[in-house]
Amino acid sequence: MKIILGISGYFHDSAAAIIVEGKIVYAAQEERFTREKNTAVFPANAIKYCLREAGISLHEVDAIIFSEKPFLKFERLLETYYNNVPKGIFSFLKAMPQWAEKKLMLRREVRSQLKQIDPTYKKQQKLLFASHHLSHAGSAFYPSPYQESAILTVDAVGEWATASIGKGNGQHIELLKEMRFPNSVGLLYSSFTYFLGFKVNEGEYKLMGLSPYGIEDTEETQRFIQIIKKELVEILSDGSIRLHRKYFTFEHGLRMVSDKKWTRLFGMSKRKPGEDITQSHCNLAFAIQRITEEIILKMAQTAKTLTQSDNLCLAGGVALNCVANGKLHESGLFKNIWIQPAAGDAGGSVGAALAYYYVHHQRIIGEEQQFDTMSQAFLGPEISTNEVEAFSERNSLTPRRFSNPEDRNRYVIKNVIKGKVIGWVQGRMEFGPRALGARSIIASPSYPEMQKKLNLSIKFREDFRPFAPVLLRQEALKYYGCSYASRYMQFVKKVLPEHRLNLPPDYANGSLWDKLSTPRSKFQAITHVDFSSRLQIVEEESHPFYALLQEMRQQSGDGILVNTSFNTSGEPIICNMKDAYQCFIKTNLDILVVGNYTFTKDHQ
């Protein structure tokens, strides 16, 4: 039996995964255990979890694969600093101690960390390093339902590559074309994340959510688009780009861009975190989102031309831009599209391990396979009945225990329809950045003011942020005309015109606050200001949401719920019983459901 341990770490989104005979059996992000969002530390806790659940020691692992090649990355770092001398001295001095201490001697560092996990660990297991974009490509193609596929990876930067196009066939992946640092779609988008006052590598979701508030036809928005294309980036016909580097400082500085140059360029200052959002901010967000979509579509066209495949697999941080993914699907370039749910660097742990495994083993896949091999992304720890009872006893809590899931679901939906907000914990934790039904907060999408309540008193985040629906296939067809799989919240689709409410004549030119407060559909909480929703469609009866959505349909007429991650702003998604209860107590959540147990604040 071949057992492979995949590791990603030391940059951001550290994670670990165990592959047994080509099957992904356990995977988790280190942030869930340390409670530090997007942590870059060695994923010791994630590795311990994977080994413990697999019932194995490090001695039983056949190979350990790291999802990046550190010497190539260091080469890029040195060459970049050299080319920018004398700029970047402070950034260089800050980076060098980290490289000297850990990253440059990564083989030694990883083995030292593994020795701490298991003192009997010795060096007999293979410790190998896969290239960053091969790890992404492996995470996209190997778990997909396709025997052959085009592969598109787009992120900030790996070693040198910032985007790559490949072809997967059986167990083989061939990388056909790549774009190299400093030309990067991910870094371009993150530069606007920074300039608009959000945190890089975290606030990109906010930028994407802000963009629909921009007004496309205004002179300002069109001017922003032209400035970006003329002054900041040249977009070539194959989707590759050339950044005009004098406006960017990420090569040599501690910031993404030159604040002064961008202020002169756009006629507006960098937004400070927490500062009021103006219409100009919205218009600039719209401009870069639209340009990003244009680039992705051109890259996808090149991938189609090079591979002639009907299938496309996506990974890399930019693959989490579900608005661009929706446009890509609507383009009809590919018959089928599959996106790795852990598309960022965490997923590299899975991809590196699978890539190594399939170098030596044939990949067997059924021609009519409908679903992927990600186990619905439920690859993390589970909270057992014993853990719930032990926690309750230690904290003098008296939860209600239902004898069966059917009674529990009736109770939950009855309260959802009343406007209650529920913390929902079921089964194994999700792998990837999105809650999919194991560690979720759920609510009614039609309850008045639900979006505001969730944002301000539960998530503690900006009130313009949209929420996603989780829904059954019938509702997806009825309200969105959506006939393709969307299991992981990776595609945006607009509500069909017949289900939209009539808008005021001046709606298109209204401010952020006007649009936010205007009724748009009977499912106001999950209908964004441009009528779009990020869909999670549940089809499998084994899914934690399936029976709950059936009950929602039974009681309300529609099998649709709001689904958002079980956490507050700036924190990772909850992992264990302690995390769940603390989040429940410090927010305005009404009910906590863990398995068949329910907690309320009046009786706790």
C-alpha cells in the first residue's frame, strides 16, 4: 500500500494531506488548529491530524512531498533584488533572516519538524519537492472527473511561474506554457486589494464583492479601465500580461504599489482600512474585476487552442474568483469546468502528493464518473458525540439531544423560518477556504434585513458583503437556470429575470448604500446588487445539507438557505467543539447545532 504525505507551508495557507493508493483520505489547513488565519508556519498540527486519523506513523509513509522548490524561489528572490539595486534593501534585510534560518535549508528544516512530531522518525523516507505550479495542476486535474483535460493555473507567483497552461491525460500532466514573475494576474489584483484598503491575500474576496457596486457606464469607470490598460498592464492576445513595473513596488518594497504614483494616476488616495467606501472605490473595483475577467477568458481561449479539450480544470488563488469563473462558464469555451475547492496554496499539498503518486501508478477513472474524488471536500476532523458530551459536562451545559436527524432538521428549519441564525456543525471539516455544510452558519435567505444582521452582528464585517445560497438542483434550475455542477461555491450565476423584483428607474446609477437597501428578489440575502449569487448546489443525499434543504422546501416551499462560513471576520473557520461554542457565545447566533445536539443561550 502506497501512502504519500503532501505538505505546503512557510509562505501562506500551510496544509497537509495523506494520499493512500491515489485516494485523498485526509487533508487540513494548519490555520484551523493554530487559529491564525492563512498561517505560514510548518503544518505540524495538520500532519498530526492526518497521521492520527490514518492510524499510521511517519515510518509507514512511503514518500513526503513538499509543494514548492525552495532553491528556485530563492533564485527568483535574489535575481529580483539584484535587478532592483539599490531599491529594496529594507525588504531584502527583512527577508534574508527567514531564508537563512528555514527556507533555504528547507529539507533540513522539514526533517527537523517531522522529528518533533515523531521522535523516532529517521531520514529513510523520501523527501521530495514538486514545483509550485505542478502542485496546483495536480490538485486541479487528478481529483477531477475527467480522463483528459486542459489545466489552467493562475496565482500570484510560485517559484517563477505566475500562470501556466497544461494538459492532463490519464496519469500524465504536461505543462505547455507559462507566464513568469513579475508579470502576474494575482499580483495585479492584489495591488488593487491593497490600494482599496483591504488586506492582501485575504481581502481579494472583498474586492470581488465590492465590484458590482461600480457603475459600468460612468465616465469615471471607463476612465479607470483605460488608465489600467494604458498605464499599468498590457494584455496580449494569448492572455499573458506585461506589468508596467514603475507603478509597482512588490518586487523590491514592503508594499504592493507606489501610493503616490497611484494617487496621481487615479486622482484618488489609497483608501485606509475602515475608511468609508465611496462610489469611486466601487468603480475602481469594477474596473479591475472586469479586466481580470478579460485576461482569464483570453488565457482560457489559449488553453483551448493548445489542448483542443472539452474539459478545463482550474487551480491557483485566482481560480477562487467565482465571478470570473461564472463568465468563463457562460462563454461556452469548454463543455465542462472543474475547480479545485482548495485552489490556493493549501491545495498544493494534495496536488504535490498526487503528482508524485501518478508518476509511478496508472490513474483509473470511470468514463461516466459524475463527481470528483474530493469526498465533497469533507477531509478534516470530525467532532464526535463523546466530545460534545464531555465539553457540555465540563462547562455545565445542558444541550438538547435529538434522537434522529429528521426531528433535528424540523426543529432547525422551524427556527430558520422565524428568522433565527444557526451555527451548523456536521461531520468532517471542509478542506479549502469555504464552508460547505460541515462548519457553516445558516439562515433564511428571504428574511428581511438578514444580510445586514449576518454581516454586522454575527460576522462583524463590512455590511456590503454578499452571501451565498446553498440550494437543491430543482431550485438552481428554477431560479437561476443553472444546469451544471456547482458543488463548491465556485461559480456566480444571476437570478433569472422572471424572479427579479422591479427596480427604481435610477437604480443603476445609485450609490452603494442605495443599491444595498433596494429589494431585488424574494431571496434578498443571497441576491447581490447585480442579481448575482455564488451558487452551492447540493445533489448527493449523503451531503450534510441535503435532508435539511428538503425540510426547508417542505416547510417554506423552496429548498434554499443562506450558507456562510462559521467564523467571524479575521478568524479561520471553526474546527472543534471549543471553537464552535466560543463563536456561538460571542456573536448573535441564536442556536448552535453540533451533530444531533442543539445549544441555545437561554438554556445553553
